[in-house]
Amino acid sequence: MVKRFRAPGGRDTFTAVNAVSLAVTVGEIVGVVGESGCGKTTVSRILIGIEQPSAGEVRFEGAPVTTPEDWRRLRRSVQYVFQDPSTSLCPTMRIGEALAEPLVVHRIGTRAEQAARVREVLRLVGLDADAMGGQRQRVSLARALIIAPRIVICDEIVSGLDVSVQAQVLTLITDLQQRLGLGLIFISHDLRVVHYLCDRVAVMYLGRIVEEGSVADVFGDPRHPYTRALLSAVPGHVAAAPVPIRGEPASLLNLPPGCPFADRCPEVMPVCREAEPPPQIRNGHMARCIAASL
């Protein structure tokens, strides 16, 4: 998929998501990591239909999602948990009303059945017992789970929580994913969380996926210099030496030719500035780096 936006106050456009292909199956957790502005959230908003791709398509169960009925069917099976529950939950609605709303929209059950489902899901996310941390995020999770989706997209849902509450919410997510057999797309800046939670990980840089593979492969044998630099900054991660990332990311309005990471890469070669490297795939582990093929 590709997503272009018009630059503020001008006629120029920039490509925020460039030839990204991301898939998730029921029962697996896919992490998406990268610096702020790399396109993680834009990809997730395209997958749920909040944004429309400039090129490419969203596919669900192997078929393209194009018509309003297609999107309605997708949203019955794919739900989204936003980063900030204070802006995604309506402050004028009671919790029961907010949770029942998706059931009403999708015409699922009678009022009595909807009320019973609300109570069931509140218990599922731990909101029927003693007070626990991350309550608003638990409500957001409950709202996503209320219509029994098959896939849930979680956008930085623990980034605003302190460490102890993060642990509670991550334990809850792991338990729910295993009990319900959910597929999860988990967007995060925190590579420690991704290592703990995910089966597969995609590393994004300036709108591209530059490395993708199993968590064991990407964390154990990172093949892209950007991934190695990110991992070297993770406390406790085994690395030969810290890998500094020089400077700032290039502007999406004026990307130089070649690899978009070339100006910051400690391993840059002249060929890196000539053409963007094609994906190098080895045993399902992909890296967009010339050095990965050497």
C-alpha cells in the first residue's frame, strides 16, 4: 500500500507510506516498530479504513475490501484500540453505553443480550473486581472485544502507562490473545515490549518496512543497520557495542535518491546512494539493505 498526503500550506505531496505490505493471521501477534513519523499509525489507520490508500488495497480473508459492505464486514472482524483512551472514548457516555454502541451499530442481539455481553466483556478485561491499573485502557480493550472480533489493532496502548500498570495490561493482552485466539497488530516504540509479546516484527523507517521476520530472527540476528542501532539502545539487550544513529531522518518532502537511511548509516557504501535496495529475503527474514545480501 501507498499513502500520500498534501504538505501543509502547499501544493506538494509527500509519501508517508511507501510500498508497505503487512499481513496478520488469527492467533499471531505482529509488532510494528520505528521512530515517530515513520508511518506506523498511518498503516494501521489504512487497515481499518480510517484512511484510504493512495495506491494498493486492503485485503481481508484474501479478497480486496472495496465496497461499503466489504468495509462493514471487515469492521465486524477487525477492531482498533487507540493510543489515548481519553480521546477515543466519549466523555458524555457511561461505560455501559460506550461498550454497547458497537453491538447496536452492528445490530447484534437484543437489549438484554447486549447488556449481558457488556457485563461479560467487563469481567473479561478485569473490571468487575477490585480496582486495577490502566482502567481507561481496559475499557478501550473491552469496547474493541465487545463484538468478538478476530483481529485487534493496538496503537501504542501502553505508552502512557507507568511500568507496573504496563505489566498488568500486557499480561491481560497476552491472556486475552491466547484465550480468544485473536490476531493482534501491536504498534509500539518499546522494543522490550515487542520482544516479550510478539511472534513477528516489522521495522519501519520513513514509510517503508526495512526489516521483517520472526522476533527470534530479527532480535537475534538483525540484518539492517537501523534495526541493529535500535536494538543496541535497548537496556539489557546483548550487543557488541552501541550503534549510534547520526543526525535526523531525511524530510519526506525531499528524499535523496538511494536508500533512505544512507545519510545516517554507519555502514553506508557508494552504491547505497544510487538506488533504493530491493528486499533481501533469507528463510522468511527480510531486510532492505545491500549489505544484507553480502
